[in-house]
Amino acid sequence: PTGALRIKSSVELVKEAIADPNTLTVVQVAPSVRVGVGELLGFGAGKNSMEKLVGALRTLGFDWVHDTVYSADLTVVEEGNEFLDRLHNGGRLPLLTSCCPAWVKYCEENFPEFRDNISTCRSPQQMLGSVLRKFYEAPERSGGRRVVSVSIMPCTAKKAEILRPESYTDGKRDIDFSLTTDELLGWMAAEGLTAETCPESPADDPFCLGSGGGTIFGVTGGVTEAVLRYLSPKLGFSGYAWTADAGARGFQGIKRITLEVNGAPVRIAVVSGLKNAKELLQRVRDGEEQFELIEVMACPGGCIMGGGQPADVYRSLLRRQARSRGLYDTDGTTAIKASQENESMHRFWETFIAGQEHTLLHRNFGG
Ligand code: SF4
């Protein structure tokens, strides 16, 4: 029956902001979007089309175009540190990931006893949202213009996330509009932007370079794999090499990984689909299973199969595999593999974020 539903689109409001000379418009693109558009733009299913997307967004009139992979790296470092803190200091475990707003809402409503297990880290969308607003609202960058921040995301849950009370910083909403991949494709088609007419362009500095770990956030298990790449040198998992698949890849609804640190197990579950999340949380609640870390993505397969991605391919197993391959191939050819190796992120952290981690990178309940 969901054929009767229509997404409340913000495209016209975004166009108005772009047309307003007193407005500076910034946009970010999620990891999964770049591998979701290839088949419709004529590049082939799962092909990483980020440079074409950036070119299209510039042609549509955005002043600055950025890559959410950058803030996926921020998330890995901050969430990894939160995990280490909870592990070493008797904090609440298992740590539940917070990147997927549909999952966070589901957990809050159906398993309130696990509410404090959810990571306090903002999602990559919201981390970049708070950073971009702070960065561009500085008078030397805005020149007194109003800053309008937009995100291109794989699902409508991200539209709801930007409205949550903890998605505000210093009383101001971080992101003004969130568009789905489908909405962007519709807008591009209306402007006659095709594979042939779209110029190619890299994203704008400094929020442009991300690690392979940040890129695979778009597929189930990607967050876990990226966080393990960060934790591995710090915890020294015995017999584990982060260069190999640690068991986080693949489309099974629940994957279990056990690593060892000084003889003690670190148990991780990777869950895709809310039905599987329900089953696993019930088992954890009833004491039938124990974990230190649980990743949950509401969409089976992760964001590559989000409800805002092109719908005609939504049910296709082949497309899901192609999109997943597109992200892992990009990881394979990215020089920086682990988030902590992202020098650009470290430099920005030291010069801009340092001292404001709580305000900019964590969910500040109450505004
Ligand atoms: Fe959105 Fe689905 Fe990704 Fe969750 S898993 S953030 S609902 S696309």
C-alpha cells in the first residue's frame, strides 16, 4: 500500500535558496548515493559516480559541495573512542551504533531499556551538518549571507533526523533540507543533466577526502569494519588483520564476530533489517547472548538499499550486490584505508574542532 505515499519534497525550497543572492548554499553527499545513481545515469549499476554528482550539484547552483565520507571518518574516530572509554571504564555495553536514524527511533520506542546503550555520537550527516554551519557562518566565509545547508541522502529517515532536537547546535538547526537520491535525480532530469552533459568535478576542500573505511559506511557491516580498522592498533586483537574481511561483509541479517584482547572476548554483532534487530535485542535483553558492540542498519543491506534510492531497482539482488561492490571497489582503490590515517581530518580537527567535540560531534539532547 505504500504506493499511495508521496515524499514531501524540499527541492523547490532549495532552488529558492540557490536563487537568493543573500544566501550561501552548501551541500553534502552520502557514501551510498554515489553508487545508487549509476544505472539511471547510464554509467552502469553500482559505479561510483561521485564526481558526476558533484559536477551536477555545481551546475544546479550550489556554492560548496562536500563529501559525507569525510565525516564518516570523524564518526569512526569519535565512536571508536567512545567504545574504548566504555570498555575500559565500565561504561554501558553493548554500544549500539547511532548512524541510522530509523534504527535509533525504533530502539528508543521499542527497547527504551537500551536507550543509554546508543552511542552519543551524531550520525555522519549530523556531524558534517554542525561542522559546516559553524565553518561557513564565520563572517569571513559567509560575507554576511544566510547559510543554507542541504544533504543528499539515501532515505527519508534522514529528513526526520534533521528535525530531531539533538540535531541543533546552539539552538540552530544544523541542516535545513535533506533530499533523497530520487529527488536529486528528478531535479537533474528536469534540468536536462545527463551522463553526457554532467561535468565531472571533485568535492570542495577541506571536507572532500575520506578513507576507504568511511566510504563503506553505506553498506551493512561497513561501520563495524571501519571501527575495527580504528580499534585494531589500539586494542591489538589477537590473530586479527584489518586488511582482511573480519566477517562483517555480506548480506546475512545477523553476523557475529568474536575477537580477543588479552584473552577476553570482544563480541560484535552486525545487523541489517529491523526484524533482525528486534530478534537480537530480545536475546540480549533476556541474557541469551552478550555483545560489546552492535551495529544496526534498518534497511536490509544498509544505506545502498535505502528507500530514497532509485525505486525501480530497490528489490533487485543484483543491484544490491553491484552497489556494495561499488563501495568495496572504491575502498580498494583509496590510498587511505583507515579513518585515523585521514591527515586532512586531523589537521581540521586540531585547528577547528578541538575543544568543541561535545558540541559538534555528539547528540546534544535538549538543543
Ligand atoms: Fe536510512 Fe536505511 Fe541507511 Fe538507515 S539504513 S540511514 S534508514 S538508508
